[in-house]
Amino acid sequence: MSFISKITSKLTSSVPDVQSQVSKSKILPNRFTSGQSGFMEMGATYHAPRTNSPDEIIKSLKLLGEREVLKAKNGRKTLLKLSEEGGYSLDKRAEANFQDIVDVALELQHKNAEYVKRIVSNGGTLSGAQRQEYEELLRIAHVAHAVKVAELKAKEIPEFLKIAGNMPQRHLSLAHDVVDLSNTSALINYDIFPTVDFNTIGKTQKTGKETSLMGYVLNLLPGLSKANSKAVNLAETVVSHSDDTNARFFLSRFVDHFPIFGTEKQAEATEPLVKVLAHSILKGMPSMDLGQTSKEQTFFNQLSHLCSADSKPENLKLLKQALDITDNVAPKVDVNIDLDDIRRGDTSRISENMKVLPEVLENAEAQGLKILDVSGFLTKNVNLD
């Protein structure tokens, strides 16, 4: 991946609320939180696409950028207040060392954490004062990191708007989702169910420029939109049919592995398959890890395979037809469909066998079969004998 050097990714607690200071009526609703009464939908879900005009989306993004400015300003005030209450003199330390108060706060907490770690690793225990200092500095670091993130995002949103050009409405909506995903929190323990954090700070390999993951994804979208608009349409559809965990996971990998999504024909033919694959693969709780065997990675792999340049677009349409037919199969019959077999198979044979697939499924149920190899039938059998 091009996004590297992640730091302090867990110090993402918010600074004081600034919603009332920005005209909320002009900020478009966050598709991942609106109307859910504080409870996040998990796995495969559905977020109604935005119908707002490009101009409305751009204005909303500008206001979201302004909100980040207010977050940062309020955060700095909170930082100074906490410093004064704890007697840490962050402002004086910053002035003496020609540093920013945010960096001073983060460095102070890091040194304290290392000190506490040495005590504990040597079998020692913390005194009441040491524990209090540790907790106070951790709280200060939370605010400092939130300020740093807000200041980065306050720059990155306007920078995106400068290069957005004439992006299609759907792609601007996706950009809005990226910002929204950086402002989405759920009633879920991320130590148990990890997530990709769009507020993570890192550096790009090309320039070494510090950026949030949100800003990194935003910066790439305009170029990807021009290079393959159908693939970005696909990404927008994925986000519309995913929970916040999968949406962040998918987008962070989509922008770094964009070439594997093939030509526009493959991406366009794959898009109608997103809904059924999401319900098949992502259903239920998020994965307890985001490794190679996670459902989120499996979902990403399946879509990327379908979008590969060697996939036959007509076969992808036939695959959608097969999935629609098998959706009506009684629960007694489990169907096995190998996506790779169908996407590269003989189109005329698959098309011919598709005509009798409903009959084959009915016979399988009548015969009491537990599993039916649908892809094997479609790609290899030319009749029912």
C-alpha cells in the first residue's frame, strides 16, 4: 500500500461538540448514522443513494471542512485548559522548544507511557500519583491527536474540492461518504471487532506528506473517476450496501489496488452483483480480525476477481441471472457456485444451460439433494442426461 507510517491510530476521541456552530441544515446527513437511533447496522445493509445535486454535495463538503476548523480551535482551547488544570505548562514547553502545543502534548504522553511500561515490565506497580498522571496525559493526548486530525482534515477537504473538477454526482457522493466515514462512530468495541480508521495519520510514499487516511483516499478519487468511472460507480454501490466497517475496509484497498478492477465493461457488469454478494458474504457481525480470511477481505477478493480483465462481461450478466434464480431455491438445497468457473466459462454453453436451471433446481429439491453444483452444471452439462 502507498499509505504508510500509521501513528497513534487509537487516540481518536472527539473534541468538544461544534455541531451548533455550523449550519447543520446545509450539511447532508451521514448515510452511516442517520435514522439508526445510535445503533449501527452491521454486515450487508442498504443506504439509500443521495439524490442531492453536485452543487449541494460540494457545499456540504465545504461546511464539513469548516466544521473541522472549529473542532481544531475548540480542541486547542480544551488542550490549554487540561494543561493548566494538570500543571503541565504545555504552552510554555512549546514556546521554549519552538514546537506546536499539539506535538508537545503527544511527546509528553509518549514519554510517560514508555516510563510506565518500564515500571510494569520490571514487576513494579504504579503509585496513585503515577497512575493519575498517566491517565491525565492520556486524556490530553486524546485531545491533541483529535486536534491534529481535525487540522489535517480541514486542509484536505478544500484540497479535494480544488481537484474534484466535474466529477459525476455519484462520485462526489462517494467523496462525501469518505468524509462521513471519518466522522462515524458506533456502539461497538473495536478491540474485539477492528475497523480501518479513516482518522489514522500517516505519510505518503511519494512525497512523505503527512495525511489522514480520509485525505489520502479523497486525493485519489478524482483521478480514479477519470481513469475508470464504472469502477468508481462500483465502489459507490459497495458503500451503499455495506456497513461502515466494510465500507472503510473496501475503500482503503480499492484506491491502492485500482488497476485490478479491470476495464469499464467488467466493472459495469459486476456492479449488479454487489447486493447479492454482500448479503451472501458480509451477513452477520463484522469479522474479529481483518486478515486474509476475514469476510471483508473475501468480499473484496470476489469483486476484484469478477472485475479482472479475463472475465467475460456477458458471463457476469449470466452469473447475475443464475444468482437471481438460485435465490428462489428452497432452504433444503444448498447451491455451490464457483464464480471463477462462470466468469471465464463458455458463454454459449452457460446461456443454453441457464434455460433449464430452474427445472434442475426443482428436480434437486424433489430428489432430496442437499448440495447442487450449479456452476458445474452451467459450465459442463449441455443437457439433463
